[in-house]
Amino acid sequence: MKPSTTELAACVRQAIEHYFKDLDGAKPVAIHDMVLKSVEKPMIETVLAHAQGNQTVAAEMLGITRSTLRKKIQHLQIKL
């Protein structure tokens, strides 16, 4: 069974709920940025693995240009 966007959304909701529980009274800040930064690297690594390292195919799967993908690989220090 393929994971649906609903399942992915449920995973994100659950992770954010755990984050709020772990705050222990501290004020949450920059949640949007935190979530995006937490998800981007493993997402790109997984897509690259499914594309067997083919950056052109991975970029198409991600909906970004190959140039953008290469910049993200460098910025996120993803090992190829």
C-alpha cells in the first residue's frame, strides 16, 4: 500500500503534537521553519535513492529544477 498524502499529514500532525508535549512549558517559536528544515533533507535523500541517484529524475519527482536540487544537496550536505 502506497502512503497517501493523508498518511503523511497524519505523521506530521503526530510529530508536532509530540513537539508541543516535549516543550514542557517553553514557548514554541518558528515552528514552520523547524518543520520544513526537519523534513527537507530526509525527503530529498529518499527521493534520490528512489531515483537511483539520478538528479534529473529526482528533481522531476520533487517538482523542482535540477539546479535547485543541486543547490539543496550542497546546502543540506547530502552525500551522493
